[in-house]
Amino acid sequence: MPAVSIEKAKAVISDFVLVDQGTSIDELTLGSEKYVKFVNEFWTAKQRQANSIHEISYRACYKPQLPRFFIDIFTKEGDVVYDPFAGRGTTLIEAALLHRNIVSNDVNPLSRLLVEPRLNIPTIDEIERRLDSINIGQSKTDIDLSMFFHKDTEAEIVSLKGQLTDSFIDNWIRMVATNRLTGHSAGFFSGYTLPPNQAASQKSQKVINERLGIVPPYKNTKEIILKKSKSLQRNLNSKIMEQLEAIGQNAIFSDKDSRDTDHIQDSSINLTVTSPPFLNIVRYADDNWLRCWFNDIEVSEVEKKISLCRNVATWSDMMESVFDELHRVTVPGGWVAFEVGEVNNGKVKLDEYVVPLGIESGFTCAGVMVNSQDFTKTSNIWGVDNMKTGTNTNRIVLFNKSK
């Protein structure tokens, strides 16, 4: 059957979703089928409890409590957790913190640069000694970055870029520096600019500077990297760092199309927690050109590999193949938690498209979970004004592979 019954779905996950503690249970009707819908504030109330190692800047990422919720329920220590759209690695880092093995995939090569260093973490003393060993020259880059950086800051960035090697200490420093390039506070290398999860164009930054009457001030890059490193590690100890390193040694990383992941064995994944790109919302080159420059990544080549779907039909076609691969790699009895949002100001609800896609690939849909920070309005949960952009809710379609 394409869907478990409402009663069976309740029996399968009701204990986990705290039905007796305020969860609203409703039905989502698609064609002739009815699917159970659970609505509650399942994890946002705990959002301050996340480990500090997650705190790197990235666009369109969910809170660590989301994957933790499903990892706790559906896996045990030693199981394998997968994210085919890894992004900054929230699912994977949280899984590693919970003693699960991980498989990471993202067509964006920046993803691995952001995830892997947080599994093989140098000490603060090692970071400080390495930073002290880097010689700061006066050379400039071959592109104009004066609208972002003071000339002395730029010289430090260019020196870092040219002298960092492929070692676990340097990879950590590169990861932190990538996240400190631009932002709107004193903790970034740049003067005031857009939020840190995207980079303005050079032309746009000039407009920002002129409008605010600012000139980029000098920033000490080594001090900023060291301060951010201490902040990222503030919840860690030697035992946790050893655990993350052990998980990292067995981790699988790839930058393949999520529709073609033949490097992952059949029936090898216990749980997938992921959030795919939502239609044509994010322009990779526009957001990441400066990060790619710093990491010697040819942004135009990466953008060729990224599928930008301009309508739901194209997006669904792509996700159909993704679900075929997810079904192949999932162990019998395994689970997929597929987080989607609303687009076009709430006019398109992608979960309604995802349910049939998963079913067509062979999964059973156990229901839709709506994590809402204002679930008292569940009678109008699909149309409340402050939820139309998906900023206050997560919608997770939950699939199971039959044994």
C-alpha cells in the first residue's frame, strides 16, 4: 500500500512525536489517499542546546535539532546516516556527535571543505602556532576586492590563500577563513556587507559602502580565525574530538549528482535526513563567488553541475531520480526524513509533490511532520501569514522502506 493507515502511522511514531503533549493530528489528502499529519513544536524549543561546532555560516540550513530528532528515533550507535544534499553538514556533524557513521554528498565542493575539518579538529595551540608561521606579504589579488577589505587585510587573506596546504590544521584554518570572509559584524574580515551566508557582487558592495559612507577598516585575520576557532570548540572536549575523528576516518564524501550515487552500496543507509534545493531560489555563483575564489574553485564549472529547476514539474523530475537512488541505498526497514518548504509565497507546498515521488520509488509514506513555532494555529497551518515563506516551520515527509 502506498500509505500506512492513520492508526498504524500513529502507532509507529506517536510515542516519538509526543502525541499526548500537544501534538495535533490531522490528515493530508492527496488524490484518493490520506496521510497522517503531525503538527507540534518538536525541536525549535531546544534550538539553543546545539553543539557550538555547528556554528558556521551557510545559506538555507536547518537547525541541528531537526536531524537529531530523527537520528535519536530511527538509528542506534554505529548505524549509517546519509545526506545527499549535505550543505554545511548539519545532519552529518550531528550524526557524528551521536556516534553514527556518515555518508556525505553534495555537488558543491565547498560542502566537503566545510564538513570534513570539523571531524578532524586541531587544538587551539596547534591553530595558533600555524597562524604564527604564515608570512604576511604585500601582494594583491588579481581581482579588485578593495570594496570589501582594507588593503592590509587583503594582503593577509592573499597570504593565507597562498600558503595553506592540505593538512588537518590548514584545512581547519581554511574552513574558518572561508566563513569569515564577509559579513556584517566585527567578526568578519570585510567591512559591513550582506549577511555572512552570501557575498554581494563588487558593484553591489560599492553601492553599500557609498550608501553607508564606510571604508573597509583593517581586520586582523589571524585574531579573527583564532577567536572563531575557540568559539566553535567551546562545547568540545578531547573525548568528543576523538569520537569525531574516528567517525571521520570511516566517512564517505563525494560531490556527485544525487541522482547518480553508485559509489554508495545497495541497502547500506539506515537513515537519510536531508533538505533539497527548492526550485530556482539560490544562485550559486552569486552567493559563493568569493568563497570559491579563496578556495581556488572554478565557480562556473561548479554551476554547470548544479541543477536549477525553474518550475515544480522540472523539480519533481529531478527528485524522482533522487528518490530512486535513496530507495536503492536504504536498508530494509530504514527511513528517509525529507525536509521541504513552501515556495512562491506559500502557493506551492512541495511536500504534496514529494509524497507521491517517494511512493513511486517504493517507499511507504508514514506521514508528514510539521514543526511549527506557532502550532496553536494548526487549523490554518498551511496558510498563516507569518508562515507563508516557510521561515517559521519545517515540513518533513517521512518515508520507510519495507522490510
